[in-house]
Amino acid sequence: MGKDFVLLAAERKAVPKLQDSRTIKKIANVDHHIFVSYAGLIADSRSLIDYVRLECQSYRYSLDTIPSVEYVAKQVALRQQE
């Protein structure tokens, strides 16, 4: 174990017959150094992930530096409180 990383794990549940198992991923890449794991409704999660990706891109463009994990977490919390 090291100080510079976090390990995320997600359980794969049984997939309905009409759904492709390769389309269900419980861990998503938000930025080059930030990944998220989610549970619950996939559509809600994808919407939030798309929002956070846009926030990270905007942060990079405006400030010319990578967003901190704290900044991203605050953006997720603010979006959830709307």
C-alpha cells in the first residue's frame, strides 16, 4: 500500500438478458486523476458524472491546473443539494 492512491472495487450484479454486460460499469473516470464509484440508478449517476466532467474541464481551462479532489467533491455536493 502507498500514500498516493486509493483502491476502488465494485460488485457486478446479474445483468438482464436484453442488456449488454459490457455497458454496465460501476467505476467511472471523471478526470485524469479522479475516478468515482456509484450505486443506484445508472441514469442519475451518468448525469452527475457528465456534470462533474464538465466542471473539471472548465476548471482546467480557466485556471490552467488540475482540479483537486476536494474541489470535485464540493461540486458533487453542491449539485446534489440543488
